[in-house]
Amino acid sequence: MKNYDTLLEDLAPKKFGKRGTIWTLFLSVIVIAGLIAYIDQVIKGQVVTNMRDYALWGIYISNFVFFVATSFVGSVTVAILRLTNNNWRTPLVRIAEIISLAAIVMAGITIMIDMGRPDRLLNLFIYARLQSPITWDVIIVPTSIALSFLLLYFPLLPDLAILKKHYSKTKPKLSNWYGKLALNWTGSPAQKLIQEKSIKIIAILIIPVGIILQTIDAWLFSTTYRIGWDSTNMGAYFISGAFVAGVGALIAVVYVIRRVRKLENYISDYHFDKMGKFLGLACLTYLYFNINEYLLPIFTAPVEEDIHLNALVSGEYAFLFWFAQIVGLLLPLLIVLFKNGRKPFPMFVVGMMVVVGSWWKRYVIVTPTLLHPFLPIEGVPESWHHYFPSIHEWLITAATLAMCMLIITFLVRFLPVIPIQRTAEERDMLKNTKNTES
Amino acid sequence: MKINYNIRFIFLAMIMVLVSGSILKVNAQEVKKSSVRIKADYVKTMNKEVTFKIKATSKVDNQNVDVTNIPIIVSNEYDDNEVELGSIITNMDGSGKFVIKDYNLIKPDSSGLYTVNFSFKGNDTFKRASKSVSYKDASIEAKIIVIDSVHYITATLKDTAKDSLLSEQLLNVQVQRLFRNLRIGEEFNSTDENGTIIVPIEEGIPGVDGNLTFEVVLLENDDYGTVKTLVTAPLGVPIVDQSTFDDRKMWSPRNKTPIFLLIFPNLVIFGMWAFIIYLFINLIKISKSKI
């Protein structure tokens, strides 16, 4: 039992240290700055952005696509690894679930930020056309939020009950909260049966929902008859891209939590090695779809698409395009091919490269196409031929990213980031218990 | 000392001259107005209307710019009278269209010459400007005839005031199309001594419901301006209507959603949400089942 007490002490949520407080304050300041910018945008209208007739989707939509992609981590790591009985997932799944929930919630908020008249949000439902991919998005994002929440919450129940007991004497108020959230969990066979059944349903359900979410996100683009988007490859391309972005984000966050919470005994080199291989697989898949997306049109592209491809490969967007391809995909793939590249710190660097590369990749997917319409841009100011986000857009986007990290930070602060019950069971610390789902 | 005072005085005087010169120059720039050039084209469509296509431009910094949003008054001058017909305000291209539905509103002078004046009174930026357009009234009568099973369009050009036929005038014959009219017949169709032209109509020209609208045009004539007449005849190949306006398609309004799209996605949506509701019920069950 001493071992169990140590485990409980290690895995129970901990107060912010000095660095944690500074980090939280830093994120809060960015969120407040973004909020002020957003209020100004609502008052003055979207004229404060640099979006105009041509670049009518800008950084907000590329940021939305990034969030949606990152949320895919819940489907791939948690659900797939659970269904294939990969036990190495145990210390990673909760973090993946947290990232998934935070990202999909922020995706929903980001799409509202892009609306010129957010007060008309309800009209999206009232006047919905089922033929419109926007409507599909409006339906699938809340569905995904609900499932991501349930995916996080069901496996948490035993741990919340443990924390209630753990803090009953030292922190009764906190214990009371954990008790309420634990929904009277006692670990009875009836409760376990319901929980196991529910988790299995979620694990199965979240895979098609995740795939539908990514596909709809891709179809938002590919159902428009525009160069660079009008591609049958888009759905699979987006899913594989989300696979990379999600696993990259997971690796980066896992590394930071492991270091800050000193969880080296629970998240070992072995886990990073596994995640590295997982990321390698994701990168290879994504590389294949990138080749399909960009290499084949070089041979077959009509004039308009040729102009677009030239802008990406050697023109105005060449730097960002190659940055996203090399830093966000090729280099990470090369690094994780080597065993030493799959050690924790190199993996953290790889994770960060993937996340940053993935963000810019979405920018490169969204913006250049809008600036290359079939009909030439005419009769508008020269500045409308180009797009670079305004200060308002940068502040608001930074705030959404900070808000996502703030949600992750608070969930990490108040929830056990590694499933306590299941880890204890796997390490045979608890007697007479059947393995709990996590 | 006196010399010093003089130097200071001269220095101050020079500065004042320079400053006042600059101020005067600025004021002079402020009051300098640009000239406006008004262009007006007369177009008469038989049995329909008379149109004046107006364009206002100005030369600013050696560049021709469109003069937008200025009022231009249109008036009819005959003998010693001048009657205001109305006014237009130029659009973003500096253009405007003044349409007169009733020909009789414009009166000719004793020689049968019509004169229409266009005037702009000037504003803070532009000087006053005016333009006068004079024309004689001409008419074109066109009809379709059949000779040896071939359809022809024949048109006769006449000076209305003199009631005389106009020979050796060039008339264009064209079929109305969406973007640009389709010329038919010879490149130049000159009226004969009877003021008439005759042009064969090609077969196989597509038209909505098989109808073709022919235009016979006297284009920008020095004396008569532009005069045209329209003749519609069912001589074309009917265009098969491929409109999906009332069908259930992906691009239709929401009350015309394709049936498969109503069934399949709704099944998926309700199926998923049924499970989600079931899962929330399971949470309630867990909270109530302690043992």
C-alpha cells in the first residue's frame, strides 16, 4: 500500500508552482488582449481585419482548421489504441483526451469569431440548408464536443472518487467537488459494467465522428469549385494531416507535463519511443497524400492551377509552403526514423516542429487559393490582391491558442493527468480489482 | 547698430514674403478646379425609347479620371426655347443613362434638327461644363421575308422629317446574344437607292424557344446618331432548357434538399445523438447505482 500511496501522491493534481502561476498569468494576459480586440471587432465590424472580397477566409479559418485537426488526437490515440488493446497508451490517454476537448471547444469558438454578425449565430440552425458543408460543420462540431467531453469524463470517474477520498481530510472543499463530479462512484460491479459499456461505445463512436469531422472540414474547401481546393484527395489528406497535428501536439504536451510534474516514472522513454513510431506512421501517410495533392497537379494542372502551384512552390507563399513541408513534415519524419530521435527531448522538439508546421500548413491551404480566383481580381485596391492578418486578427488568434492552452493547463491542474486507478491496477497495487477502463 | 537692424529687418521681410507666398500658393491650389468633359451619345430604339449615354471625365494630374457622383441636367433646345427634360447623377464609372420613353418630349427646331444640352453647374472640385448634341431623326423599318424558302431580313432607312429614303448608308444586322451580338450577312450592308438592305438569315442559330431577336443598326451616324430597330422571329433552333431550378439538387434552396440528403445524414445525426443521450443517461445511472 505504501507504493500505492506514493503513486497517489505522484499522480494527484498539484498546485501551480511559481512557473505555473507565471505561465497561467501569461496566457490570461494574451486572452484578455484578444478579448479586447474581439470586442473592438464586434463594434467596428470585420473591417478591422485584413479580410476583403478575395481573402474572405483568413487566419481565423486556418486557425479553426488547425484546432479541428488537433482534436483528432482523441480519436487516434485514445480510441484506436484502446480498441487495439495497446497498453502503453495508459499514461498518455488522459492528456490526449484533454487536448482533444480543449481543441474542439476552441474550434467551435473560433468559427464564431469569424462570423461578421455573431448575434445571428442561431440563424445557422434556423435557416440551415442540409446541402451546405457549413451546416454539416455546425452539426458535427457540437457532436464532437459532446463526445470528447464524455471520452474524458467516463474514465475519470474512478479517479475522481479516489481524489475525493484522498483530499477528504486535507482539503475538504476540493474533496467535496471531486465527490460531486465522481457521481457517487464506488466501483460497484453495476457501475463498472455501465462505465465499461459506455467507454466502449464512445471509443467506437468517436472514430467515425473524428473521421466525419475531418472530412467535413476538408469538404468545406473541396466542395467549392476553386483551384487548390477542388480535389477528391482532400478528405483523406485532411485526416492524415490531422493525424500528424494531433500526435505532434500530444508529444509536445506530454513532454512538458512529464517534466513539470516529474512523471518520469510513469511516462518513460519507452512511451516516447512508441509515440515516435506512431508519429512516423502518421508522417508517412501524410507525405503520401501531400504527394498526391501537390505533385500530380504539377503534371496535369491547367493554367489557373499552375499559377496557384507556382505561388506555393516558388512564389509569394514559397517560404511558408516549404517551411510547413520541411519543418512540419519531412524533418520530423527523418528524426523519428532514428532511435535517438525518439528520446524525450528530441521528440519534444519534433512535436513542436509538427505543431508549428501544421498551423502554417493550414494557413497555406486557406489563403493562397482565395487570392487565385478563376476570374482575375479587378477594380479593387492593390492591397486586396494580397492578404496578411491585421493586428486584430493576430491578437484574437493568439488569444484562441492561449485559451486552448489555458483550458489544458486548468484541466491538468485539477485532474489526474495519468489515470490513477488503471495505473495502480496495471502495477498490481490494488488487490481484488478487475482492470478498470481508461 | 543701424546696419544690424536693417539686416534683421530684411531677413524678417524675406521670411514673411516666403511664408505668405507659400500660403497664397496653398490657397491658390485649394481653389484650383478641374475641367469636366461631358460626352453624350444619342441612341434611338424604334418603337421603344431614346437613350442618351453620358460620360463625364476630367484630366487630373495629366490623367483622365472618371467624374463620379455629379448631377448633369438634360434639356431640349429648339428655336429660342430651352426646356429641361430631367437630370442624372453619374455613377462610379462617371457614366449615366438618360432614357426618354416618349419621343414627342423632344422637339426639333424649324429646320428639323433636334438639340439636346447636357450641363453641369460645377462644384468645389470641378468647373461648370456643358455639351450639346444635335441630330436629325431617322427611322428604320425592318421585316422578315421569305424568298425561295430562304429567310431574309430587309430594312429600310428613312429621314423622318423629310420623309425621304436614305441611300448609301451602312447598316449592321446582328442577332442579340448574351455577351456580344452576332453579326450576320456581309461585313458592310449599304442601303440602295430605296434606302433598303436585304440580308439572308443563316439557319441553325440557337435561341430560347427558337426565337431570335434581330437588330438592324445605323451606328453612330454623324447626322442621325445611332438608330436601331428590333425584330423577333421564331427562326432559331430551340435551346433545350437545362435549368434545374425546381429540382432537388445540391445547389437548390433548403425546401428542395435532395431526398437522400434528408434521409442519410439525418439518420447519422440522430443515430449519433441517440448514443450521446444514452451515454448521458448512463452517467445518471452511475450516480444512482451506489451498490
